[in-house]
Amino acid sequence: MGEQMIRFIRFDSTGAVAEETARRISAAARRAIALRGRFLCVLAGGRTPLTAYDRLVHQPEDWAHWHLFLGDERCLAPDDPERNSRAIASALTERVPIPSVNLHWIPAEAGAESAARRYDALIATQMPFDLILLGMGEDGHTASLFPGHETPADVRAAPVHEAPKPPPDRVTLTPLALAAAPERLILVTGAGKREALAAWRRGADLPVARVAALGRTDVLMDPDAAGD
């Protein structure tokens, strides 16, 4: 595994990135359900992923067999609009008939340590995933794996404190969990991501680069992020 497993794919617009993301999620779901009767997908928050989820709402999916997980979550109240689970509910899960027992959200309102322990135990019984969807921050972070932060190697979910962007307390999947899928999609859109994306492609040791190198990963970019 390594660079040969990572493909950087440029699209004509942010909307095209979202459209392709929805298409790939749908295709992965149909493959997984045909093979083993269920689809396990790790979702990301962020504007472009949410746009992709909105497109999925209008497709005839086998929703009863979808199981959804989160790459990270913020330690906020469950109904806080800054929670990834809340944003995904508004964009997708409140609009389609996915059974509530199939929504495996991080209980981050319990505090980072407790939530991480509980989520680690949960996903240990579910992995491997079929597809992992991630974004990238302007500093090259992905999920809540931030530059300069140590991540334990022996757990699947870890608490995060003193995150460089609010809120400071979070829970994130670790590389041990993010490696547990045959494919990862990383969405990189917007001019604010251009510098970090360029640094990554030059070989900078960023969290997103380390996660992408875990296995087959496609990076879907819009023109603003990709630059020239």
C-alpha cells in the first residue's frame, strides 16, 4: 500500500464532486448488500458530503440494509446543529427509511473518553466497513486527526482534546478503524484547501496523507482546491 493506491481525481465543479460521491456511495451499497446483505458506511460532515447525501435521498436505495457510522463527532448536545449526526440527519436520515437501530452515531454528549470507549467497543463488532467517506481541513486534518496530535495505535476510536478548531473536545476514528475498508473517498473542495492539498501532493506528512496511505483511496477534488 502507498502512493500507488491513491488517485487524485479532478472534477469540473463542487457539484460534480457531490454527484460522483453520491453515485459511488450508491454503487458501494448495492455491491455490499448483494454480497452480504448489508452496507456499512462511515460518513463525514461538511458542506460537500451533505450535498452528496441530499442527492442520495432521491435515489431508490435499499435503505433497510444500510448501517451508518461517523468518522468523528463533536462533544456537544445531541440536538446541537454543529453535531455531524445532526447535520446528517437533516440532509439524509430523517428523509429516508433507514431504521433508527442502523444509525450508529458516536455518543459524544457523554464526554470524549466515555464516548470513545463505547464507540470503540461498538465498531469492533461491526468492522470491516464497506466504504469510508472523509473530508480534509485547511490544515490537512481528516476526521478529527489533527497535525501535531498523538493518536493511539491500539484503539479504533479515541478522545480528542484541545482541537485547534472549536469545539476542543471530540471523538475520532483512528487509523486502525480507517484502514478497515476496501476503499476510502476523501472529498477536497474549496480554495481554502488548496495549500494543504498541494503540500500533501508534494509529500508533506499530514494526517490526511497518512490515512489515505492505509489502502485504496480516491481523492475527489474541485477546481478551487486542485488549482492549476
